[in-house]
Amino acid sequence: MAEDNRQLMKSLGLLSSIGISMVASSFIGLFIGYSLDKWLGTTPWMTLIWLGIGIASGFRNIFILTRRALREQEQDQDQENNGSS
């Protein structure tokens, strides 16, 4: 039971970090683009470009986080299999 709770909390942590990562990187890109547009007077081009960069960065972060989680899960399974042999 304690192991199930641990795994549930780990999964919830991963899901929340994925969501936060995507939203934060998108907003950072949007803010940079909007600020550059106001400064340079290039509305809406910098906003669109930097928003795209922010979204791409968010997907990159999701890829990194899921790859790390899968690697940790494989290590946990290997340890369980080696421990029971």
C-alpha cells in the first residue's frame, strides 16, 4: 500500500511538472516577444516568433522530463528484478 502511494505521488509530481513546464515556457516566450514588439514596434511578429520558441521549448522540456521518468522507472524495475532473483 505504501509503495502504491509512493508511485501515485511520483506520477502526480511528473504530471504537474510537465504542465507547469509547458505553461511557464509559453508565457516566457510570449512575454519576451511582446516586450520586443513594444520596443521595436514590430507588432505582432516578435510575439508570434517568441511564442513559437516558447512552445517548442515547452515540448522539449516535456520530452526531457518523460525520458528521465522512463529511465528512472526502468532502473526501479531492474532493481526489483535483481532483488527478487
